[in-house]
Amino acid sequence: MNTNDDIELKLKQEADEANIGRAEFITRVSLSIAAISAAVMAVPVVAALVAPLLERNRTFWRTVGHIDDFPVGTTRLVNFDNADAEQYAGMLTRSAAWLRHNEDQTFTAFAVNCTHLGCPVRWEEKAQLFMCPCHGGVYYKDGTVAAGPPPKRLPEYKVRINNQEIQLETAPLPITNI
Ligand code: FES
């Protein structure tokens, strides 16, 4: 092999090595971009999956009125912001409860939904009963079942008084603290 052939061969080898190095560099950059893109796209998906689990244990105190708005012996409907409106409650931005000012000066807040199939119960002042319009469920003023198909008493919210304001502890998922 003459000198020219040697030089040509050497140049060809250098060109091949340069091509391999460039291809490897492009491959690594492409893989890095793909990995970063996948990580960025995974963040909202993981957040959406994990958020409800984290929300499950969170509670929110909602003010429903001043203590003077509820005379002793009355049961009144109160409204408050739904605890899970931000994440997945859609248009259900407001919720409600029946708030009773008991004769012993304490307050009790009942869920509005019947424990049978969830219909909203109404308060009958004269009868001092909660009535469910769907299947005839009836509850006493303390939330215990009086008649009909409800399997258990009306669930209750925890109540506290903060600076003369009545507050209910609400949770994103259906309350169970009965
Ligand atoms: S939903 Fe209330 S009695 Fe059936």
C-alpha cells in the first residue's frame, strides 16, 4: 500500500469515528429530551392520582352563621362551600346541613342526605321530625331513625364556635363521624 492509500484510509477511519461520535451524541440528546418530556408529562398525571388520596384526610372548617341567628330549639338549613369543589366536585360548589341549636345550648349539624339512598331530607318544624320524600324515611330531631328504610341515623358534622361564629368541620368525602 502506498502513502496515498494510507492517508486515504486514515482519513476514512477518522471520518467514520467522527460519524459514530456524532450519532451517539444525537442519540443521547434525544434520549435525554424524551426522558425529560416523559417526566414533565407524568407530573400532572401523578398529581391527579395522588391528590384525592391526600384530600381524604383533610378537613375544612366552614362558617355557617352567627350564634345569634339560631335561637335555642330551632333547626335551620345552612349552606357552606363544598370541601371538594376545587378538585373533582364539578359544579357542586355549595353544600348544606341542618343545624340544630339544642335546648342544652349545644349545636348539632346533620347531613342533609338520607342514609337510605341519599335523598335530601327536610325538617318539619311542627312534627319535630326530619322527613325523606323518596321512600318515607323519618328521623327524630336528634337524627336517630324513627321510621322507614334508613339503615342508620343522619350523619353529623363536628361543630365549633369561633368568635361567636358557628363553624362546621367538612371533608371532601362523605362524612362518617356519627
Ligand atoms: S332515600 Fe330516604 S328513605 Fe329512601
